[in-house]
Amino acid sequence: MMFLIISIFDTKLLEKLKSHKNDDYVDVLIVLKDQKVLNESSHYLNNVNFLKFYHFNSQVSLLDYLKTLDILQFKQFWVINAIWVRIKVKDLWKLESRKEIEKIYYDKDNFYIFSDIRENSKIMLDTPTYGIKLIKADSVWIKYNIKGRGVIVGSIDTGVDTSHPALRGKILSYWLDAVNYQNYPYDDNNHGTHTIGTMVADSNIGVAPGAKIIACKAFNKYGSGSDFSILSCIEFFAELKANYGLDIRIINNSWGIYPGNNTWLWNAIWNGWRVNNIVPVFAVGNKGPNSGTIYSPADYPFVIGVGAVDISDTVVNFSSRGPAPNNTPYNDISFWSRIDWNYIKPDIMAPGRNVYSTIRNGSYAYGNGTSMAAPHVSGVIALMLEKNPNLNYYQIYQIITDIARDRNCNEITWPNNNCGWGRINALKAIESITYGSFAYLVFIDKTIYDKNNNGKIEPNETVYVDVKIRNVGYDTLKNVYAKISTSSNLVNIIKDSIYFGNLPPQFEINAFAIGDSFKFVANNFNNGDSVVFNLLISNKNYKFKLILGEIPIGTATIDTTISSLSFSNNGEFKEFKFPKDSSNLLYFGSIAFGNSENYLSDNFYNSKDIYNVWGIYKSNDYLDENYKFIASDGKINVIGNFYGKQNDSIIYLIYTIKNVSNGLINNFLFGLFMDFDIKNPNNDFGWSLRCSNNYGGVILKSNDYNYFISVFLIDGIFKSGRVFPNSITLNKTNKFNLLNGTLGDSINL
């Protein structure tokens, strides 16, 4: 008798593990068996909250077990039932006995963008691109004055250059960097700026220049993306729609995974987007001309997969061909976009060769790929939604495949697996849609003006909030008002309401235009603290978040990119090289927190876990260096960031301590411990670590010594900073005496 043993480890993971040692860390995505698939509904917040509760609850046992293993970071996902974790290889094998695990995937470079961008230029166009003309988007602008106004489009890509002249005012302030965790939008590849330009750019380039973009960076400068970054972006857009009230209608995705028939993102896209009335548009990939070369997720039956044609309306050679797989779950007709879908892919075609669009630094370039085709379709859908915001996914799909297309791909039988239902036609789409008689309000964006106009919200400074809204319907909205509130005690709202009056059909207005705004004053905050404001506009609820003070370098938005260190209520940070590439510095640190002196001193410094990294001190002309640490015990979250700046020999520490429990925590203690082992052949360089209530630290001068350093806070107030030689035994008494200032030498602050 033969037994078939099915491993929970994906074949790619098993292959990668052959080159890893037991003590190496590896990034994996653990997918659980218990997967909930939602039904479509208009109750977006209910969808998100239910799914979070269900999936997070089912992860409790596994998560508790993971915390007993050697892991550095983890993140729970809810659009699918999965946990991302950075774990030692020797402990990864222990997961094989866990019955709740469906599969464990290796997480690195699993997804790729599809394009070839070249020929930089600074030339703006006087006439529309050939792609705009081919799909007749310019005819829609001229004949109907429809440009996608009031429609919000999401982009998952390499980011965006918001300073590009053709994109100014197009990119909304909501942003997530799931790769490098930077606070402000950027693009280190060009691909994202190019695809976004095709959707919304001015200068006769964008299909829907009136639409707005929210960007999420999931792909690195080389054009590859991880499971972690993709899932983070999927959840980011779902959360913005459900919890912040932003009516995101389309997500453009010029990326995928090859080969197709890969369904692990199936539930994520369905649960995150489709049930929340978001239209997913995907490029089909550049693996043509052979059949069966469609990438996933473009081959899913509930997304719009886009292939590429050229200026002569001929399918280009590289454009991937169908059909989609005929197996489970593809053959479940409840997921089909139309009853006669019958595995046809691509769904629709658009221009994808020599597409002229925006790239970084105010330049323009030609791009080739289905990556360039997909944003044409996303732009057309934005035009459709300006004319009728009430269109749902099925109506949009039916219009595109039945009416809004031309059939010039040199095909005889339609639909087919080379060109789908045809090449998209924006004019036919708009002329097939009835205006209707209704009013439809959308919140577009907010703009912040600080009184001294330096771009930062500072203590006791009056801050003005301008909001922009639009009636995208075809009936008058009467007596429109807006009101803000917050539960935060960090700000004092001094003007909380705005009256806009009546809004005619297709009318857009901002508060400053009528001489009004919200006003507040912030005080008693630490740099980088955030405040969430509730915004009520004529009985529709929205939210927006503001960062107070100067944003710490390299920190991430906490509520969208949480990844926690797994230490038992305390943390240690390793491998922080400062300055960058130094060789004579051996450095280790740890943090601990709680409301018991015994607990704090027990967990403050655990010498058995020391992991030292060597490097070489060169000069002050090094690149910025950054290390982030996060620790949590379920009641307190501590988020910290060490960083060094160019031409500055000081280490900065920024940290945030947040009570996330439901009650008051008294006598809160927080300790920061650092073991500096400094050896300098010149015997003369100085080391500094700055300190105040929210900048912790010490100042040292080195003469080839090895020293311990401590910084101690009680209830968030700096109490002591001490230094003493590491020849002193670190027993329990000495640990706390170092903290409370009775042991060691005081330090200059």
C-alpha cells in the first residue's frame, strides 16, 4: 500500500530552504485552512469587521504558538486567513504538526510588473496620444465634458512621483508604502508613475484627467513584490473604503504571478474588493503569443483582465493569451462576471505598445506592455462612473464586453482568447449609460494649512482644514453641511462645522472657496503622533488622519503596516550599524516596559540572546541609516526608530508609547538599554545619542572603552541616564540601580 504525503510547505519554499541554515531567518506566509468567503453586499464596514473578527479569532492558537518560537516579526491578515512571519528555519519545521495550516509559502519576489519603459523626454503633448484617440476618450471629453470627476482610483504599483507637473493635484493624500515604509509618496522605478499618468495625467495623456488617485507601493525598485506587500495594499484600500468612507471604485493592477492558475489571492481580492463594490482591473501579462499564458490574478473570472493592442489595433505579440483554467474554483459559476464567460481571457483589449506617459522627475517616456493597457481600461471605467456613479461591477463588465468595444483584432470568432470581447471604446461606453435623476455626494480630499506655513503641525499652532466635495449625480443636493470631531485629547477643535448650501448636479466645491474651513489647535503631543478625525457630510461618514509635529524618519503608519516583534513583553534590537558599513563598532540594545520594577529589571537585558554585528566606521559622509523596532504586550505598544542622518554623527531615537488597553496603567515603566563596545584605533572619536522626553539618549566620549548605557522613564517622563563599565556584574539589583540613577556615572543631557 502506498501513502501520499502532502507537505504543508510549498514547493518553492522547500527549494529555497535547501540553501538556508537552521539559524537563518526566512519570510513566509502561513495560510490557514479555515477561509471565510463573503457574499457581496453594500455594508462595507460590516464586511470588514466581520472578516477581521472571524479570521483573527481563528488565528489565536497558532499565533500563541508562534510566539514561543524564534520569530522576529509577524503580521496578521484578514482578507485571507493568513499570518506573515519572519522565523528561524529550525523553528519553521516545527509548524508541520499544526493541523490548522493549509500551506506555507516562501515570501520574496512572487509578483512582477509587466513593462518596458524607455526614451526619456520632457516633451508635453499638444494633441492626445494615439491610445487616447484609439479608444475615443478625447471624444468623450469634447462631446460630453466627462473626465472622471469625483471618481477615486487606486493604484498598486511602484509608487508615484506626485511632483510631476502633469500629475499635480491628481494624487490624494492617502498613501501606503508596504515596501520601505516611507511616509510620503515616491517612485523608485517609473512604472507606477507611468501607469498612473495613463489614467489621470494632464497634457493629453490620461484617459480620465478629472479622476483622483490613491497609491499603494507594493513593488520595489526592481519591479518585484512580495505576498506581504500585496496583501497589505489589498487591505489598505478595503480599509479606506469601509472605515474612512472613501468611495474607491477601481483598483489598477499592472502586475501578476506566472504561471497562472494561482488562486491564493482569490479570496483576498474577492473579500477585499469585489464584495466592497471595487472593480479590479488587471494586466494579463507579457508571455504571449502562446495560448494559456495569462497571469494570475488576471485569469480570475471576477476581475477585468486586459490585453494589449498596438496603434493599428492589432494584438501585440507579447500580450498573454487565454483561456483561463477550467478547474476548481474557476468553474464555480457563482464567481463568473457573466453567465457565458466560458473561461475567455483576456476580457478586453487596450493600447499597450509605445504608450506615452509620465515618469519621474517631470519626464515622459514610451512604455510597452499589458501594464500600459490596463490603465486605459481603468480610466474608461472612471469616465463611466462620472456619468453614473451607481453602476456596479456587473453592469460595468456587461457594458464593456457587450457595447463599449470595437472588434478590429483580425479575428473571426468573438469572443476569443486572443482579444477577449474586443478593444475598449470609451465613447460607446458613455453613450450606452443613462444619466438618471439622483444626487450623489462624494468626499474627494482634504488639505491642511498650518498658520506659519512650514508644513508641520506644531504645538499651539492654529491649523486650518479645507475639504473638497462633489455632487457627482444629476439632481441638486440641498443644505449640505460638514462637521468634524475626534476622540483624541491631542487636539482642541475650535471650529467644527461648515455649511455648503445647495450643490447643483456635477458641482465640485471646497470650503476655502466659500471662505470657510475647520480649525483646530494641537498640544501635548509627541512628534509623529496621529489623530483620526471623523467627518460627517450630510449624513455620510468619512474619516481622515493627520500626523502631528515632524514625522520621524522611516517610521510607518502604525494602523496599516503593523508588524510586531515577538519578544515576551520586551524587545531587543540587533544589527543596527551606525555609521553605515562601520567595522569597529559592536552594538546591542534592548527595551522593556511594564508597571513592575521587578518585571522591568528581569527583562531589561537578556545577555544569552546577544547577537553582535561588526562593521567599519569611515567618516560622517555616510548614507542615512535606519532601524525600527516594535514591541507589544497587548496593553502597551512601543514603536521606536533609531536613525542617523548624513553629515551628522548623532544617533537619534524616536519612540511612541501607546496605551492600547481599555483602562489606566499606573506607574508605567520603560527602559532602554544599550551595550556599546567601541574600539577606535585613533582613540579619539566621540559618540552621541540625544535625549529629551521624546528623544531618548546620552552623550559619550570614547577612549577605547566598553560601556553600558541606560535611559529610564516613569509615566513617560525622563528620570535618569547612566553609564558604567561593562565589567560590573549585571545582576538584578545592578540592573535597576542603573536605571534609577544610583549606580554608574551620570551623563550629560
